Amino acid sequence: MSGRERVGFDLPWPWGGDRFELRAVRRLNYIIGPLGSGKTRLAFAIAERLPDTSLIGLERLADDGAQAKRRMRSDRALRSRVNQILDCLTAEGAQSSSALISLLVELESAGAKHRVVDMVEQGLDRATQQALVAHLRQRAPESASLFLLTRSNAILDLSLVGPHEAIILCPANQSAPMLVVPHPGEPGYESVSMCLASPEICARTESTPIAPSPA
């Protein structure tokens, strides 16, 4: 099934001007790659070059999600949407937390047609990640398309990837990012599988927020 929009641009360093083409932006687009592969640079480039795209960085977690809580207090409609989703997620086993609320506030805020989310699983346990990604799959077709940076096999369960989802791999050798079909034996499948880890392992390390590329 085709996506709703496409994006193409010359890749920044370290790819040396290779061309990146995503001919069909899906509802969920996962960006995967080992340390140093350039996945955060790719994510920033997408946010910069795909029209009407916003970046949801790890600053959402600062001060225990204080900014999100302030926005909830000042925006009744936003607070209602977030609380409704939070109730559904906790009913499915998610644990309410500042990290989850901060993420939901960003996702439910009015605005961009596309969102790039840095390390979507940050601060969320396995059950919460599983409930969250199930919710994201069920959103209305007109909802914002999401580009999710992740290392978690609870967020990206290769056995559950559907037709409205795409996997973008940044290979370890800094060759151009590639789309990966989620079936064993397909090019890049094993590399994607090796990049993913359990939420428990991912939680042992902290991620670096996306920062603007150097001038």
C-alpha cells in the first residue's frame, strides 16, 4: 500500500552526498542503525527537508516533563486527549509516568503533518512500549506520520510490522540508508535484527538527543 507523501534529498556527512529516497512515507517509519551509523543525522535531515515536519527530541524529558505538565494545565482539550489515551494505555498494561505523558503531549499537540521522535522508548518499560506502539498502529489514517528512532525490540517487533509501516536501516559501514523488508532473508533484515535489543538492555544506556548538524 502506498504512502501519502515522498521525500528525497542528498545525504549530509558522513555519506558524502549519496541520495536518500523514501517514495512512500508510511504512518510509522522506524529508523534503525548501530552506534555511529548516522541514524540521528538522517532523522534530523528528514525533519529539516520533509515539509511540515516537527522534531520531538529528548528535551521532552527535562525536569521530569515539567514543560508537558504546564501545557496540560493550560490546554484543556490537549489534557483531555492525553488523559483519554493514557487511560487506554494503562488498561493495556502501560505504566503512567512523566516520560509517557511528555511523549503523549508532544504527539497529541496540534501542528505538523509529520513528526520525528528521538528514541521513542526512552523512560518507558516493556509493557508501556508494547501498549504505546499498539496504540500508534491504531491511529486514524489522517494522523501525523511518525519517524521513530528506536533500538527496542518491543517498539519494533519485526513479526508485527504491517503494510502501513517502513523500516529504514542506516548500515554500520556508512553506506546509504536503505529500506528493509521485514522478512528473514531479505537484504538488511539480519542487520536490523542485530541492532534491536530488549527494553531492559536499552534502559542501561542513555541516548543522546538529536542536535543540529554542524555547519
